[in-house]
Amino acid sequence: MRIINIIETNTDNGINGIESFGVFEEQLSQDVVDKAEENFKAKAIENGASEDDVEDAIENGYYARKDGYTISIVWSSI
């Protein structure tokens, strides 16, 4: 099984939160990817990203502010 993790961190407290989206069936994987990306985009915008920045952030796998806040989208497997 593959997992998409949305990880929020900052330099003051380390990890603020992790949300995970499991890909249980390959044929449904695009639905899970879409939900994870929507979650990532919403959190990035909520934390200062512009609509234009969000698409680049998805491509890069992370969004970072100058004050140390970062949100990352990371794949893992179990």
C-alpha cells in the first residue's frame, strides 16, 4: 500500500501535523491523489501561499514561508 502524507512543520515546534491518505486500490489512486492535493493546497493557501504559488508548490512537493513554516507532500509505502 502507498500513502500520501501532508506534513506541516515549523522551526519553533518541529512537526505541527501530519495527515495521511492511503492508496488501497490502484484503480482509485487518482481519487486519493486529488484529495491529498486539495488538502495540501487548502493548507498552503491558509498559511499564506497565493493561488499561483500553489501549483508550483505541488510540483516541488513543498511550500515554505520565510518564518520557518513548511508544508510538504510526501509519498511513502508500507
